[in-house]
Amino acid sequence: MTASLAELQALERRYAIGTYARNPVQFVRGAGARLWDEHGDEYLDFLAGISVLNVGHCHPRVVAAVQEQAALLTHVTNLYYTEPAMRLSQALSESSLGGKVFLCNSGAEANEAAIKLARRARPEGDIVVLADAFHGRTYGALSATPQPTKQTPFAPLVPGFVVCDKQPEAIDAAVGEHTAAVLLEPIQGESGVLIVSDEVVRAARAACDRTGAALIFDEVQTGMGRTGSLWAYEQTGVVPDALTAAKGLGGGLPIGALVTGPRLADVLQPGDHGSTFAGGPVACRAALVALELCSDPELLESVGSLGERLAGSLAELPFVAAVRGRGLIVAFDVRDGGAGELRDAPELARRALVEQHLVVNATGPRTIRLEPPLIVSAQQIDDAVARLGRLV
Ligand SMILES: *Cc1c(COP(=O)(O)O)cnc(C)c1O
């Protein structure tokens, strides 16, 4: 494959449905925290495919597992047994809530499964979601994503979703006998790395305990070691009844999962839900490796200290305000009146990419998000911050 960027842009204009505002760069290779374009120019990747390459690009053990499995068996459907799917279900359960697992292919699908599970447990029940939430783009997940720009063009949405402010009293008032689930992200990554306070998380747990609703954590972005523990819930002091995972789960391959605790393990019954590709052996082999790598206590500890290093040195840049995050999910706002032309976050991200060969992402008009692979080095963190500093 040797197409120029201009050729790809021409193909996109003619043949690709225009749902993405792509940056003017073509990547052809990756290793660890580094990417290369078609000219062989190197980039430092501080987005990791939106928290997908937590183990780094093309981790040799992921590559080996995928290559081996691709040559053995790629697909048979869930009408039959394959070992990788059962081993991955076991590993996910034992690494978290101890119940059972439904495998799927993406974050949105994992949340769809979670919503169906909650409704099956409490028929006709409402799903309570938080302001600023992002749970995906399919209709159920979109209906759980209270953002007018994403929802309004696609009305009518699925009924039965209740939006709640991120206040303990608001959660208490919204959750009742009619509530099937409270679905929340411990850290709202897509909305700009907004940390949901422990107080709110505890209020959600208490409200669910009081009413029998299911507390479901969307850990699609926060899971797989991103915050410095394998799952973000471990640092909240609250254990949910179920969690959803995707993004980093497959070490770069598409896969998602709903993981329950014991109470909800047997709610869904044969015929209730399914997916042709779900639990495919290639993706599951990759996920088994990624899950093992991301569970390494030494790696998880380094995520905490690297995250502090990143947040600390970002805060010293003249145009940076409101640095926040946990572990290696970090964001900042571009400071008001700070650096003239740098005030626009999408423009800052574009210049970082093109001028400094640093991959970062704007989650909104003022906010830059950084999510490097968890295997990033301290030196690469210093290098990334220095590259940002050279933009002024
Ligand atoms: C990315 C994301 C999703 C959607 O995942 P897809 O794989 O894009 O469908 C859902 N929830 C959260 C918290 C996410 O970050």
C-alpha cells in the first residue's frame, strides 16, 4: 500500500460517507508509543487510538497471538465452542466483578447489552444517566448520551432514559422503584475528562442499593489500566453491579464486553441477546494478551506516577489551565487570553500533529485530551510536553 495522502483524500471525497473530520496525515506503521507516516516521518502518539493501544502499537505478544490464531481459525459463531472466548470470559470475570460476561464488538454494543440486561432484570424500568455522559452512537447508547448535537438530528430516540445532574441529591431524587439502572462513566472521557466525584458515585451506589436498580459503570475508556488500576471503579471505593469494557480491551482489535457481578449473572437467558462476530477467536486471543499485560502491578503503578509527571509538567505551560485526570487519562483547557492564536483547541491539536508530530486530541473547542499508551516512558512524556511548549 503506497497511496499518497492526496490520493486517499480524493478517494474519501468520492467514496467514504463523510462522518469524520480527519486530520491531514496518513499513518502506515506503529510501535509502542510511536507512529510513522508514509514518508517514514515519526510521530509521538499521545492519544493511543483513543485509549485503544494501552499496551502500545503492535505489541509483539498481541501480534504473535493474532498471527497464530488467524492461521488456525478466525470465526465459527456462538453456535459452537471456541477456547479463546471462554478463557477471556473467565479472565474478565476473575479480574473484576466475579459474575458472567457477554462478549461483543465495540463500546456501544457493550452498553446496549448492559441496557438490555438492566431492562430484563426490571421490565419497563428507566435508565438513569448523568449530564455530559457519552455511551456510544447506536440508538440505545445514543439515547443514553444527553448531548443535543449528537441526539437532535436523530430523533426520536429510545424512550425510558432519564438525565440526572452530577449531584448526590439529584441522583437520590431520580432513582426509584421504576429505575432499572444507573449507567455512568467514572470519568467522562469524551466530554473532556470530567471526573465524576466519589460523592456522586457513592450516592449512585446507595440509591441502587435502596431501590434494587443496577449500578453499571461504563469503563470503555477508563478500563484496562488507563487510570492506574485495571478498572477505574477500584479507585472509587464503590463496586458496580456490572461494567462495560471495549477500547483498550483488544490490544488494538475491535472487541467489547459486558461483565456482571454475581447478582446479575443469570438475568439474560438463551435467545435474549446475541451477535454474529462476538467472541471471535482472533479478537479474544488479542484481548487475553492485552488483559494480562494491563493487569501487571508494576505497569499499573507506573501509570500513576507517569500521569502525575504528565499533569504536573502540562500545568507549567503558559497556555494551559484546569489540568485534570487520573493516571494516563489527562486533559487541560486552553487558557483564556493565554496565548493568542492557541486558544482554539482543535487548531492546537492540528498544529501539534503537523508541526510537532505529536498526536493529541481536542474533545471540544477549548479542551485537549492526552491518553498515551500505558507503556510510554518518562522521557516520552517530557518530550510530548516540550513539543506542546514549542507551539507558542
Ligand atoms: C468510546 C466510548 C464508547 C463507545 O465505544 P465505541 O467502541 O466507539 O462504540 C462508549 N462509552 C465510552 C465511555 C467511550 O469512551
